[in-house]
Amino acid sequence: MQEKLYKLMDWRFIEGIVYSEEDDPHRILGVHRMGTNLVFQTFQPGAVSVNVLLREEKKILPMEMVDEAGYFAAMMFYRKIGAYQYEVCYEDGRKEIKEDAYRFLPQINAQDTDKLEAGIHYSLYEKLGAHLIEVDGVKGCEFAVWAPNALRVSVVGDFNGWDGRVHQMRRLWNSGVFEIFVPGAEEGDCYKFEIKVKGGLTYLKADPFAFGAEGGGDAASVITDIRNFNWQDEEWLKMRSSRQAEKMPLNIYDLCLGSFAMPKKGEEEISPLRTYREIADELVPYVKEMGYTHVEFMPVMEHTGEDSWGYETSAYYAPASRYGTPADFQYLIDKLHQEKIGVILDWAPGWFPQNREGLADFDGTCLYGHLDEKKKNHPFRNARLYNYGRNEVKNYLIANAMLWVEKYHADGIRVASVDSMLYLDYGKADGQWVPNMYGGNENLEAIEFIKHLNSMMKKRNPGVLMIAEERSAWAGITGGLKEDGLGFDYKWNTSWTGDYLDYIKYDPYFRSHHQEELTLSMVYAYSEKFILPFGHDAVSGDGSLYQKMPGKPEDKIAGLRLSFAYQMTHPGKKLVFMGQELGEKVSWQTDRAINWELLQEEGHEELQNMVRELNHFYLAHPALYQEDHKASGFQWVDCIDHENCKITFIRKAGKPESDKMEKFFVVCNFAGIDREVQIGVPGMGKYKEIFNTDDVRFGGSGYINPRAKRAAAKKADGCDQSIKVKMAALSVSIWQVTEI
């Protein structure tokens, strides 16, 4: 029998198994019919003996050690057999009963790999990665990874002693996907892929599709099941499309989870970060009370330890483990949704870090990136650029965006630094970049990727917002795909932010020479659908909004009240970074919590009160949001009073002939002195002040207009009629207009 067994052995393939160079171990390992016989083969490094346990037959079949490295084989006459196991004995006397990983069929089919190759497998995260399943009554984990240029791939982890010889994976036909089902692998087990590349080098790589990660760039992936959370947000999801429609209010609270509620540093030690669940307890009631419609989280995906902001993503499919588990993150989103607060996630699909166990040189080649040095690296980051010309890479990223929406119920994705994706010469000098096929600097492959992403997001998840952070003059960022636009819903108007902050930094005495910086935004206000951001970029490095305001502390607070009200009345949706509503005195840093103690200082609690009331005022009045992206919703009254640093305009919504027509007259005084002046108005009627940032409730001096005014036929500011108003220094007043 032994001689016959040896003749049936394929020693070339056995050598490939023993030396871990076989990319289809299933064709030899496990049980196979050979003529009139069944042959069992298994590789158990370190074992001294192995028996086949035929459970249904109640028989034990001893195996021969055919290679001293731990390769065993046994033969029996052919018959149909049921499930079997191996009894593995070691030199120290230990015995283990093991299921045979090589007796199971692939859990991925050719249709899956064909869709991956075409770049259209939008739920690819359900196939690649690590998935807890049960096959033929055996519980375990299905592992799959795309590594087409690898010689051999193994999965290593807590379940096999991190030994790359134990669970060598099979290459599925010509797809480049390697797969194996590992019986007994459990939730919480850490794992990586051991990849042998051409030249014989072996690398350990984290799973690109891992749902869980230990944390940090080179840490292990973690087997995680994200299917079992009990969502309670059905009502929100049903109404999401209508609540996030273009004519609805959008007022976003931008924040970094790690420093929104970071525990204070103690004298001896730093307490651990708050968990997602602990953050929910503080964040949800605060955002609701303050009147924000949405929160926007700086990247919550697992990122490298060197990147404190989170934009160098090391595990695209895993929430940051420093704050808890994926279920904890689902809990946070669920709690926000129960209070009708939307969730937008920052996402960075433009580059990936060069950490050793990440995507860089994944299978020994530039699989996710570029080989050409002129295309390879990001000009400002220690990162590689994605190769959008490869369908599988585009599929990896598009499926990732779908995961955050479909499995974590995100309501919007803000794509970071879209301009760095669109331009081949972004941040590069002449000779350092390669033109496209037409000789231009447009990244045609990135354009196609963005259009593909936005198109499929709308088809699969109607009502979800796609937002671009894009700082160039690229036309059509929010244009429709049928009109050759990129298909985003909104674009961050960073030009507005930059111009406004440049203007407001000037002492009021000198602002008269810079009024065009204040009014220029209305020249292009309808070229895209904009969000006006006072975001994290604006308050880090060169100072908080408070620091950017000139003058004494009371002037700075007044400047902040003015700035928030001007942002709220200017066409465009709104965004503000955490802590600015309190008047944070220093620039934001990731290792510092919001300084909530500021509320004990004069003026800061009043500022917060004004922001709260302003937010709720915004939500209550369609004139401030319904026609944000149409010229019909805005009208200049006076934008040329440079000398007095004054601008006035109309915000309106509804049809003029309708009783529901709402019209506001907005007066902004950027000068540092109080004035009582005759001010031009667009028509006869009654004007009633209903909001003033100088109200004593908000820490102002109370230089307001408590009584309604009737327009008089007296010319002012180029208008045929006017009213006499009090304009407090550094203030905005909003007047309700009732025309005759």
C-alpha cells in the first residue's frame, strides 16, 4: 500500500507546498480521487503523526509522513465518505483535532472576479477580505485577496501561529484573487497576508478589505463581523432624500472625534481617548441643541500613527480602532440619526501611505499605484498616488465609498483634495509630470473614476450627498454628468473662505480699501453649488477664527458674531469647525481638546448663545437656504459703500405673488464704529429687525432697532426709498420685509 501511495504522489507539487511556492494548493492537499483510490494529503509543520478521522464511518486512517517537513499522506480504496478531520500529534505530546481547510469549495465565483476585473463589483467588500461564515456545518472565516503578481499567498494569524506554511491560498483561475476558508478562525483573531513575490522575497501585508484593524499603519487586521448591529434609524433613512434636498437647510458641524471630547491631560498620565459610544453621549445632544443639521467627521478610517489628521488611510474599510469597535461606530451614527442629524464622512481616495504593510508594492509590484516615477508619488505627502487606470483599483475605492453608506449608514461623503486628483501636474514643476494622451494636464482616468463613483452612488443610494473639496477653477464640479460635469452635489467654497478671512484680518480702519475681497464671491456664487466652510483647514496652523479677528478681546468676539451671521446670510450651505462657536483662542491641534472652560470667560458663552439662536433662525426661515444656488434668491442693494465698510442685500424665497414669499433685508457693518444712518432699501413697505448680532443677549452693546420702520421716499445708496437705522460696530442685522 505504501509503495502504491508513493507512486501516486506528485513530488513536484509536494515540493511547492513544503517550500511555500504553490499558488493552487487545493489541487493536491485535501482528499482527491486517483483511479480506484482516495488519497488524503496534508501539510502539518511540526507534527510527528497525523490520523484521518472518518467520523461517519467511525474509522481512523493513519497517515504516512512522506516529507519530514510535516507532509503526510494516506490512501484508501475509493468510496463515498462524509466529513473528516485530522488528529495531529506533536513531539511534546499535544494532540489537536483539525478540520481540513482544503476540502472546501471556493466561496467566490467567476462572476465575482469578472466584475472585479471590469471594475463594477460595487459590493466587493462582501467577497474580498475576511468573512465569518459556516460551510457544510463548519464555522470559520473565508479569506480572499487580490494579488495577481504574487507567486504565493498565505493567510497567517492567531489561528495558525502566524505560520505561512499552514494556510496557503489558491489562485482562482486567472483572476489574481487568492482564496481560502479557514475552519475555526474566529471574530477578534488578528491576521495578515504573507505574500511571496518574484525573487523569493516574502512580505506581510494587512488586508486591504479588513473590517477591523489593531491600529496604526503596520498593525494587523482583525476578523470583524459588521452585520449584526441592530439599527434604529429607519425613520431617518426614509426621509433622508427629502431632508438633504437642495432646497433644504444644510448646516454642518465639522469635527475631529479625537479632540471633540478628548479627556484632559492629568498631572501624571493621559487618560484613554473617549470611545464612539462615549462621544455619542456628549456630541448628539450638543449638536441637536445647537441647531446643526449634520456633523462631518474628519477621517474615521484607520490611519497611520504619523498622521494625526487621519488623511493617510491605512485601512480603508475599518473605523479607527482607537475609539472602539465598528459596532461602536455604528452606534454613534445610529444615535445621531435618531435625533435627525445627518452624518458626512471625510474620505481620501487620492493617495495611500507608503507604510511597509499597506498597499505600497502590495504584491511585489506597483499594484495600486504607478511604476513611472513621474506619476508615482504625491508631491506634498509621504504617500503614493492611486492608478485610476486600473479597473480593480477603481473598484476598490468605489466599493469602499459604498460600504460607508450602505453598511454604516453615512449620509454623505466629502472627497478630500479633488484638485490633486484632477491635475497631472498638481504640485509638480515642468518635467516632473507626464501629459495625458492629448498633451494636457487633466487626469482623464481620475475624471472617469469620479464620474463613475458619483453616478453609481446616486443609483444605489439616492439622496446621499457627494461633496468635493476642490480649490482650483475646474468648471463643472457640481455639474450634472449628462452635461459633462463631475456630478458632485456640493463643492467647498474655499475661495470664499480665503477671501473673507483675508478681509476680516484687516483693522476696520483699513477695510475700505479691500471691499472687493468681501463682494467678489457673488460674481461666481452660482457657478457651482457651494458650501461655505469655516473648516478645520481655516483654524489650524495660522490661528483660530478668534485669533484672525483684529482688536481687543471684545472686538474679536464682535468680529466672530459678525462673521458667523455674514456666513449664515450669504448664499451657500454652511459649515463650521468645532470650538469656533465658543471663540477658541488658539489654533486647533489634534492633541488638544476643545476648551470648554472658555464659556466661563466674558463674551464666550454669549457668543455660543448667538450661534445657537442663529442656527435655529436659519432652520426656521427658507429665505436663507431655499434659493441658495439661484440668482432669484439674492439681490444686492448696496455693495459699493467702501468708505463706510457697509454692504446690504436681500435674501428671499418663494414666488412673489404667493403669501408664502419670505424676504429679508440684511445689513452688514464691517466698520468699527456705531452709526445711525439713512440706508437705502429696495422697495416701499415695512421693515422690522428680527435679528441683530449686537443684542445684549449675545454680548453686544444693545445698539439695535426695536421698532419697525416704514420706508420713506428719500434717496440713499442708489435707491429711491430708505429707512433710518442704527448700525452697531461689527454687526449684522436681519430685517423682515413686508412690501406694500
